Amino acid sequence: MAKLNETLGSYVSHRRIDAGIRIDVENAVVDVMIYAHTICRISVRRPGDESDGFSYAVISEPAPEAFDLADDEEKLEIRTGRFVAEIKKFPVRICFCTLAGDPINKDDPAFGVSWIGDEITDYKQLQPGERFLGLGEKTGHLDRAGSACTNWNTDCWAYPADADPLYTSMPFYIGVHAGLCYGMFLDSTYKTTFNFGAANNRFAFFSADAGPLDYYFIHEDTVAGILRAFSWLVGRMPMPPLWSLGYQQCRFSYYPAHEVLNLARQFRNRGIPADVIYLDIHYMDGFRMFTWDEARFPEPEKLIAQLREMGFHVAVILDPGIKIEAGYAPYDDGMARDVFVTYPDGKPYSGEVWPGWCHFPDFTHPDTRDWWAGWLKDLADSGIEGFWNDMNEPSAWGHSIPSLIEFDFEGRKAAHRQAHNAYGMQMARATWTGVVKWLKNKRPFVLTRAGYTGVQRYSAVWTGDNVSDDPHMLADVRMVNSMGLSGMPFAGYDIGGFVGECPPNLFARWISIGVFAPLMRGHTMVNSRDAEPWCFGEEVEAIARNFIRLRYRLLPYIYSTFYACTQTGLPVARSLVIETPHEPMVYNHAYENEFLFGDAILVVPVASDVHITKLYLPAGRWYDFYTDQRLDGGKEILWEAPPDKLPIFVRAGSVIPMQQPVSCADQLPAGPLELHVYADPEMETLFTYYEDDGITWDYQEGAFFRRDIRLTPDELVLEPAVGDYASRFKQIKVNFHGFDFTEQGNIHLNRKKKPLHAESFRFFDLIAPLDRNGDAFDPYGELPVYSVTARHSRDQMKFRF
């Protein structure tokens, strides 16, 4: 009788392979490969099972000769410059240790890797006080210790704030204990499970329903180092178009064409900046892909051109289901070219979605991706630059697609249970590669609901059909931060909630928090109240205007932060654990939602009914964003949080580039580039400022403007700019916050005296909210700052204090 739980067994032999070793074990073959001195890949399969190591996620290659191998009677030992992989022989168990021999991550001694039928699991010994972070789009607490999660991309309309699984699968987590940290990526598109000591106190484990066990261990000294290494392994996002970082407005649905134009005019007439308007499924004829409803949108090219003249880009929804209807060109062409997923007998699978009964393209086949790209040409030629991939888990009414559906899987052939989690990613890939071709030298914006690790190379992600309530608002913040900890930096949520009626106070709070989401989009469902910023009363409109304008004032900082993300893999919205993973306070449930927006801005999300909050100010010195009040960190404080004043702080020693308000990201800002410099008597800071045209791919050929900005206690140095792009700013204005200057004093710029100007500065400079008596008031006030203005030179600019 076969064992119910079959373990690896004992060592038999080993031999060298490229960049690693292959170990023959009684019940398995184990490959141990080194990808870098910080990264080790473990691949376990049964004898006779073939594996070519294919991955949709991993794009980097292993590094030959990057390790030393030692062999004795009891164990094999692989040593890199960062860690030791110790493989015990009898039975085979793997332990990753520091170079000093301290355990980082180790197999449970009794079980290690084992099978129950096709399911393969690696049981890991729980370390004292071990915390677990990441796993992408997951609800729950920041520290996942004591919980379990499943990865199976799922269409979850109006999901509970503690739902699992959701739309994407990002099977990467970071472990923290005893002053150490490590990353673990389980590269499997099968349904996977992660258990971090849930319902047991003996071990943690991760498992895949079938296939080999293929995982990557990463060890660095910091969480930031782990994210750099992981993003090198699975790829980093390209620079997005600048307009995609502005405010985006969506609903299910805007139609007909004159209502879309009216929406755009409302934004401009009310002085509320915005860049993107979405068209949901009602733009199509009977919800058929690649069609236009001629009654609602008789002249789409004219509409899109009119919106472009007003500074708006248009994004349209794309669903994978192709309606089964003879005479409908995409269906006829798809059938002729055999692009749809099939049953084992070769008949195309049919599922019911918005248009009715549909077939589904097999995006795991290169020819199908090319076919899909071809059908995107007309949309791109009409002026569409944003492409919103939805229903791509894949989803069909009934939510239970048969497991025997077959996919090409890049020529490897796979059943639905293996291809399911990769489907949304491959649809995003097909969309991205297609529109990059048709838009020629323009960068597109692609947004997806479903995905797998690696989708960041093609698309942004949003958190799906959330609900209009405070728990969802705060859960969305954690999910976006968690995606940032899992290699997906360009993520956001539906501001105001997709499902339900958003009350005014909740919208006011959500829009202020949403300013600091990498993707800022408002959205609501069909047959709900209007949810544009002016639909909640005059006071909420003013709050929304102020905060959205702040988003646009911060675009130079945001764009530079996205550039840094493309270079390092560090996210835009950064959980505090990235800097202080061993600080217990950041895991406190009261403070786990706090995050850094870039390196300088601390955001404290607060529920809509909370007007005084207790918050944790991280170690260091901080400035209140609104008043420049200086505060010492490393402690809890009470803070006011009225509806119009989200708690925001700036790290001392920071440099934040800003611009004058604009109505859209494509508009050339009036006035100078503003550098807001925050004094710190000890800190030395390096910030990399980055510009390009925000539209084309020319930056890849050197058409960018980049310079390092260094701040020390006694000088600010703008190093010589590199790149062939001319900055859009002709002047630069340096605003000094917290410096002890004498009024009307001087500052030395490149050894020449430059007069300092004492002036008042306001971050919010449009219509102020109204008090209960209807009288205008200014809740923010003016900051007394000193500033100096100069020509914006490409040469070194050195300001000595």
C-alpha cells in the first residue's frame, strides 16, 4: 500500500550541472542552482518527470561558478558570498544559513518536501518570532503569521474585506526573524497554498496542487535588498506614460458620447485635474469585443480627438470572451485561426459572460497573442491609449471552469489547473505587446484585474470590485502595500468603492488617501449614485480638488519615484517594514496601514469617522506636511485628522521636487521647478531627479534628464545633469523648510551670493472648504519659508547655507 505522505527519502548521488548540482534521492530528483550570490533555486520533481525549467515569471539566468561545493558523509554544502545552503543527506533536508552558521530558513526535520498524491509541499520549521510579509493582493494583516492563503485567481464581486483568494497570484513572501530576513518565491501557476502556522504550532509550509516544486530563496541584509534581488529575477516595470500617474475617472458605464464630453468639461470647468476617462462595456455593440455601439458612439475617433484637445486620454475595457456568433468578424477569424482554448476532443470551450455564450482565446499560445494584437489595431488607430483588461481570471458565469480545458502553454500543453493563474498575465502580455506595436513610439497604459508574478512587466493592477466602506478602504491600502512587497509596484484601488453607495465623508477620506496610491482611479458600479468628485457636496468637492491638485503638484516627485522603481524594484507605496522590519511597532494593527510614498512622505490612512487618531511616527525627525512643525519620531502620538486634513509627514533631510498646478499631466507647468528641502542637522540624503517627455520610448535611447541631488547639513548640491532631454523647467526655486535663516539673508549658489526671500507658501491654493455657516475659511494656513530662485542649469548647482 502506497504511503499517504511520501517524503524525499535519502541521498543517493549528486553531480555538477550548469550553475548548480543535481541530487538523486530515493524518491525524487533535486536541483540546486545559484542565480546570484543572493539567490538559490530549488527544484524538486519525481524521478522520470521531465522539466525544462520553463517559467512565465523568471526572466534572469543562473550564474555558473558562483558558489563553492563541499561534500562529506552527512551533508553537501553550497556556499556563496551571502549564504550557505546545507543539504543533509539522510534524509534529504535543506537548511539555508548565514555564513556564520545561523539558520535563516530550514526544512522541518520530519517532513521536509513531501507528496500527498500530486500535491507537493515543503514544510518549513517555524523560527522563534518569525513574521511573514507579502503574497501580493491579500487581505488580512501585514504580518501573516498564524494565517493561511490560497493562490487561485478568482472573480470576487463585492468581496468581504477578509476574502481569500482574490484576483491575482503573487506567490512571493518575505520572512523576518532574529535580525535576519529572506525572500521565498514559489514559482508555480498551479493552485498554491501558504500556511504560516495556521491551525498548528509545528511548521509553516507552501504547496502546489501538482507539478514540480520550484522555489527561489533570496537572502539579503535588508528587505530593500531582497526586493532588488527579486525584481532582478522576475523583471521590473518600464517607465509608465506620465499621464497614467494623474487622476483617472471611471464608472460602469459612461455613455453616450455627449455624456463623456460633459464629464470632461465638468473636470475642466470645476478646476479639478484629471487625465483619463474610461469606457466600460457599454461602449461596445452588445458587449462584443472590438466593436462600437453606433447609437451611443457614432463617431468614436471624433470623440477621442475632442477629449485629447481637452487633455484627456481614453482607456477602454477589454474582456477575453469572444461571442459565439457567425458573421461576427473576431469570432469567425478566431475559429478559422484556431485560437480558442479547447476540450480534450478539440472542441472550443464555451462559457457565458457579458455578450452571452463565448469562446476564450488561448493567450498561452504565441499565435493567439499575435491574433489578439491584430484586433487591437483599430482601437489604437482611433486614438485609444489605455487598455483595461477585465474578467481575465478567466471568469465565466458560474465561476467554475472545467479542469479538463486545455491550453498550449508555450507548446508544452497544460490543463486548466496549470494555466488558470497565468491566463490574466498572458492576456495583459498580449495586450501590451500588441498596443506597443500599434502605438509605435507611444507608451501605452495597460491595467489588469488578474495576473501572476511577472505581470508588472506589462501592466498595472487594481484590487477589483471593492465595497464602499471603511474596512475596504483600509484593506485596499494594505493590499497595495503588500503588492509592493511582492514585485508589483504599479497598483491601486477603486476610490470610493465599486460596490455600494459611498457617503460623502468616506469619499473625502478615500480621495485624500488615494492621492498617495501609485494608481489613482475613481470608479463605481452601474445603477449607483454618481461618484465624481463634485457629487458629494461643495465641501467634499473642495477637499477632492485640493488633494487631486496636490497629486499634480507632486508629479515631479512621483515620476522620479517611478523611475527609481524601474531601476531598483523598490515600490512607490512602501510599507514601513521595508525600512524597519525588526521594529515591532510597525506590525501593530493600529499602525500597519501607515506607509511611505516614495522615500520622503509618510502617509497615515485614517477611517472616515476618525478625527483624532493615535499614530506611530517612525524613528528620526519629521515635519508636519501642513505646518512644518518639527517632531521627533520613534514614538506614538495623538494627531488631529479632520476630513480635509489627512495626517501626512515629511522626513527631515528630504528633497521633494514639485511643480505649479496643472489641469492634466501633459500640460506644461507654469513657473519654476520647486525643490522643497527639509532641514536635518545630521542626515545626508541622495535623491535622483528624473524627467523625460512622458510619452515616447525615446528615453531608452538617452532622451532623459537625470541628476543626483545631495543634501547635507550645510549644502545642497545638484550634480550635473545627464541625458539628452532638455528639462521642461527653465528656472528652479528652492524652498527651505526648517532652516534657521535670517530674514532677507543670503545664500551662496556656486560661490555667488543669492538673496533669500521670506515668503508664505500654501500647498493648497484653490477654493477652501466651507464652514457650517457657509463662510470660506482656510484650514491649512500659510507656511513661512525661505526661498531662492535661479536659472535651471544642467551644470552642477551648489547651494551653501
